[in-house]
Amino acid sequence: MKKIISIIHKLEDILLVAVLVYIVVMVLLGVVLRYFFHYSILGSDEIIGYLVVFLGMMGSAVTIRDDSNICLDALVSKMPKEKQKYLYGPIQAAIVVILLFYIYCSWNLTKSQADVLAPMTRISMAYPYGAMTVSLCFMVFEQVVMLVKKIKDKTLFWPQSDYENR
């Protein structure tokens, strides 16, 4: 199982780097062509826009993997100190449920937009919307892996030290 998880992490990293390199190259190429040769690549801005959104969403999956995402803990800080650490598990499980709901909605959106064409490139809008579904699947995968790891390590609690100074 660790090998499969490692392969998926490598796939995420390669995908992020490839998309970022493509965006940088296309933007620089577009600027050079536009200002020095008075020529632009038709549709490149549209594709770059889709890829920037995809990059942001895939980056969210990596922040879940690295446990570096932002935690809004206003509810937790309002609870009595002895109960605060026990909210971590239910909140993480709720995140999985919410992400699964997002996948369901984004998949329905992707299917409904399959016949719609992008204005400039004339590609099906199912591709940009489908990228949202793919990145959400990576997010769920990372969330579940993190949750299982914390359960195995018996670290499924917020450290009390995070809330003692409040």
C-alpha cells in the first residue's frame, strides 16, 4: 500500500511541475511573440487560465498531504479545553464527506457541460471542469491517507499546546 501511495504522490508532483512549466513557458513565449514579433498564440490565455485553476486545486491536495493547509479553528477554540482535542477526528471525517459531495457536484457539472465549447480553443468545457473533479479526487485521497495514518499512529488529536495560550 505504501508503494501505491508513493506512486500517487510522485504522479501529483510530476503533474504539478509539468503544468507549472507549461504555464511559465507559454506566458513567456506569448509575451516575446506579442512584443517582438507582433504575433500571439490564439487560445493560449484561455488554456493558461484553466491550468492555473487546476494548479491551485492540485496544490490544495499537496497541502493536505503535507499537513500545511489552513485550519479555521474558531469552533474548536470556543470549546472547553479538555474537549478540544477530540474534535479533530470528526472534523477530518467531515472534510472527507464535504469533498465527496464536491466530487459529485463537479462530476455532474462536467457531464452537463460536455457539449459546450470554449470560446477561443473550441475544446469541450468538460476538460476544464473534469480537471476540477480529478483534483478533488486527489484531495480526498490525501485526506483519507492522512486520516488513516493518524489513526494508526494514534495521533488523531489536536495537540493541547495549540490551545493552551488562548
